[in-house]
Amino acid sequence: MIENRIKHRHLSSFVEVARLKSIGKAAVSLSISQPAVSKTIRELEEILGVELFDRSHRSVVLSYYGEVFLRFASASIAALRQGVESVELALKQGASIVRIGALSSASARVLPDAVARFLAINVGTTPQVITADNVTILNQLRVGELDFALGRMGLPASMVGLTFEHLYTERVAVVARREHPIFAAGAGVSRLSDYVVLVPPPGSIIHDHAVELLIRLAVGPQLRRIDTVSTVFGRAFATSSDAIWIAHYGEVAGDIAAGTLRELPVDTSDTFGPLGLIVRSDVTPTLGAELLMAAIREVAGEVRAAGER
């Protein structure tokens, strides 16, 4: 890719020549030789495939392409300078807190590795993780109680003033303890009504998916259910009783891998939903928030590569 071949020296040399309208003055400003500046400009033109300066003039004059490229090159140099200054300021100011609100599934599946990588950077920022349902997370983010959120995109009305960045998709899982009688030969999911079912309550982001699943499985109004979004309660109750648990896959992925919970043979392929980073569109994230979000993107990319199950 062209942009991968362009280095900081290309941009700085080009911007200085354009600013000072002189290769000689640019060389003095950059503390390098005039031939080095000329060579760097020629390299940049070869990479871009256009002439950035009109060489028909005796003075240094930008070409049409040079005028266009200057705006973006200047912005890149300025952004890099601001980034360096932000890091220096953060180091001088010392410890700070970055507050993230996350769905319990994201807290279990993505955040542990992301936070570990963030802490390894050692920027003096303390992560504060708040786990709640999606509606609560969005409300807290909107009023400034969180720096950013990791959750599902809400309804249009709830996303006003917020920006969503999709990271990966996640489905609903229907699970029970490994030795549950529903896994016995000949039992099957048709007996779901025989057991208590843990269901996300109305208003939670996957409530509708859970209800649609129960309808598809022909579970009638006699269903005995417990409404909860608590991963701690759900895990404890499902592993110590014959309850069936409907949850985000990320909440139970570790339990399934460990063998304490098993998935019922239920098709949940139509319950996939996007999870991602949510920020306020009118607020610039702090350095700590940016670094933690970068770590989350990295781990989420590994989740995507492993397959969105």
C-alpha cells in the first residue's frame, strides 16, 4: 500500500519546502543537507506517482497535486505532534482513571486480555470497569459517568449523541449444567418447559432474541422463569440446579470450554448482534481511553479471526 511507504521524513521535508518556498531554507530548518531534502522530495513524488512542485518556475511553486497533498500532510504532522504532546502531558500529570462500561459478555470475553495488555504499557492509568445492562451503560456514558462503553448498538433514539464502532458479532447461547437431565438420551429441548429458565429481562438488549427463541421452541405461558442479567447469579444458579440459562455467548464461553456448562442443541444463528466501542461524539477521548480502546480492538480482532460463534 502506498501509505505504508510514506515516512515521516517525506512529510516533514515536503511540508517545510512548501512552507518556506525554498529547498535550501527547508534544509536549514530540518538540519539536513539540501541534496537530502531534494532526494526525499523525489522519493515522495515517485511513491505518489505525481509531481508535487511545478518545476517550470524558477521559484518553488506547488503543483495542483502538491496543493491537495499539503492539506493532508500538514494535518498528519500536526496530529503526530499533538499525540506526542498528549503522551508527555499524561506522563507529567501522573496517575489517572479511565472508566469503561461493558456488557457482562464483553467483560468476560474481551476485556481481561485487553486490560492486561493495557496495563503492560504502564502509562499510569487505572482502568475502572463497570458491568451493567446495555441501557444503563448508554445512559451512564451519555451523562459523562463513563469514558467509553463496550456494548451493543442500541435503538436509534438511545444512540443520539453517541458513536458506535463495530468490533465483532455475538450470538445468544442456551446452556445448562453438564450433567443436566435434558441431555439424556431421548430428552431433547421439547422438555424445556419442565425447567426454570433464566431469561434476560424486558429492556435488556437480547431480551427479544430470548423470547423469539422460546416461541420457536414452542415454550408456552406455563414457563417458570427468572429475569436476570447477572452473570454471577446466572452461572451459580445454572451450575447448581436444573435451570436453563439464556445468555450472551461471551458470558458462558469460558464455562463451555471448561466443561461446567453445555449448550443445548438449539439453532441460535439468527441471534447474532454487533458489539463494539461506543463513545460520545462531542468528547475527545483521553490518552488512557485511547490506549485501552486500542487494546480492545486488538483482542476483538483475534475474536473475529477465531470465528464469531
